[in-house]
Amino acid sequence: MTRPLPKPLPRAVHPGAWWLWALGMAVAAGRTANPVLLVLILAVAGYVVAQRRGDAPWALAFRMYLMLGGFIVVMRIVFRIVFGGGQGDTVLFTLPEIPLPAWAAGIRLFGPVAAEQVLGGLYDGLRLATMVVCVGAANALANPKRMLKALPGALYEIGTSVVVTLTVAPQLVESVQRVRRARLLRGGAGRRGRGALRGVVVPVLEDAMNRSLALAAAMAAHGYGRTGRTAPRTRLLTGTLVIVGLLGVCGGLYGAMGADTPPYLGTPLLVAGLAVAACGFVLGGRRVRRSTYRPDRWRGAEWLVAASGAGAAALMYAVSRTDAASLYPSLSPLTWPRPALPAVLAALLGVLPAWLAPAPPRTVPQEAAA
């Protein structure tokens, strides 16, 4: 009689793997305007977050990103309606048009609203919202403090700013929940209007300020960002190499994604930019000496998580080269969006971390929390 294989112990996946997975899903969402595929990517991101997020403060921010995505969709539709949504054959309704002066020719406020323009705003807003939600999924799954520890020494200034920025939203969500629980215990939940707003906003901002000061003091106490003695020429050379390399990477990505750009602005510029930036990182890392306590290991689960996001982006890119019509539904004439099977498989490929990644450790056992 064979014994069942033991389940892997809960552990935190490397934050870089989650960010690679999320960026791959965001790239896949950016390659299509098909609402069926975008909703599928949203469902995949939400399911992975529900299965593999922990109970840390940053894991509570995913709902806020969903709300932000919904706001983006609504605003894109509203903009199409307000600033002339009548380009189309299927007019849904007509609003009173506001006359504008002659110098504002080409701009129209309200008037007839066509279904083609409304759907175009819906598709564009849904695509942008899906990319935002994918970034929110990375925020909910990846530990920002461990991500800061994993960054190379040459990027400690940029890494500090990025990590502090990414932790603002999760910390605000946690502060709002704490303030709300305190108001319930004090019997202040029945207050409405300006008084209730003042009782929530002021404590939340004060708590966020105190957390920022505590983080800055802790980083200064641990000597983070100490550069030691470095010649000014070395710092100038390092900064120049990093900035020029990153600009080359941006230009190479633009050239690779654009169809009308010259060939030398594509892959050659991208490779050259990566090489120059790598030289700057290596040179800058030599002047930053730091020790790492229990460094994060890149194991098999991390490779699988990163590969699922990269595979989704690569497969969606291949579909855009072979069957682009299925990724961009026609608006004139109106047609029902029908995604191709490879595109559906590309979106579903991102759900694999829900089972391949180990469960995250929890600070409070589920039995005690229940």
C-alpha cells in the first residue's frame, strides 16, 4: 500500500516571480480588446489572488484595484458619451447638444450617442482596467519588503521609492479598516455627513504619516542606502549607463511593438539598451556593500509561476500575429466578439499558479481566526 505524497509546506513565493506573472498577464491583456478574453483574464487574476494571497496588509488592496478598474471603465464610457459619441449607424439615444464657439471646431458635447462608440469606450476601458487589476494582483501577492531585499544594489534608490509607493495603497486600506473598527467600538458608526468624513480621513492620514516616518527611521537605523566612499566620476558614469540603458530599452520595446518603426529601433536597440543597463547595474552594485539575512531562493515553484505569465504573454502575442481579427472585435459593422481557442488558452494559462505555487504562510491559524 503506497503512502500519499506529503503536501508541500506553506512558504512565500519569491516576489519577483509574482511580478513576472502579473506583468505577463498585463501584456496579454494589452494585446487584445476582446471583452470575453479580458473578463477571462480578470477572472484568472482574481482566482489566483483568492487562492494564494496571505493575510498581510498588502494582500487586502486587491479589492481597491477592482474598484479602480470599474471606475476606469465607467469614465471611458462617460467620456465617449460627453465628447461626441455619435459616430456610428446604431444610435441608442440623443442628448441635448451644447453649442461650442468656432475655435472649438471638431469637438462636440453630447448629442446623439451611438452603440459603436459606447462599445469602443467599454472595450478600451476594460483593457486598461484589466492591466491595472493585474498590477493589483502582484501587489496583493508579492511581499514589497522582500522585493526590496531582492533588488540589486545599484537600484536601491529607485527600489526604495517604488516599494514605498507600492505599499501606500495596502497601508491605507489597513488604516481604513482599523479606524472603522475603532469607530464601531466607540459607537460612532451612526454618524453621517462631514463629521463622519472628518472622523475617518484625519485618523487615516495621521496613521499613514506615522507609518511612513517609522519606515524611514527603521531604514536609517539599519544603514540602508549607505554608499561608502565613491568617486564622483564613478557615480556619474554609473548613473549615465543606467539612464542611457533604460532609455534604450524603452526605445527598443517601442520599436518591437510598432509595425511602422525602422528595424534598428526594435530588437537591436533593445539588446543594446539591456547590455548598457546591465553594465551600469554591475558597476553600481560594487559601491553598495550590504549583507542579506536568509536570502530568498528561486526554486521550481518560482520558475513555474513566472513561466505561466510569460507563456500567456507569448501565446497572446503569437495569436495577434496570426489571427488579430479575433482579438479586436469589429465595431463597424457590429459583431459579437468571438475569441479564438489559442487566445482562450493563453488567458487560462495564467491560472496555473493557483495550484502550482505553494500556499502562503499565515500569521494567524485559520482555526483560531474562525
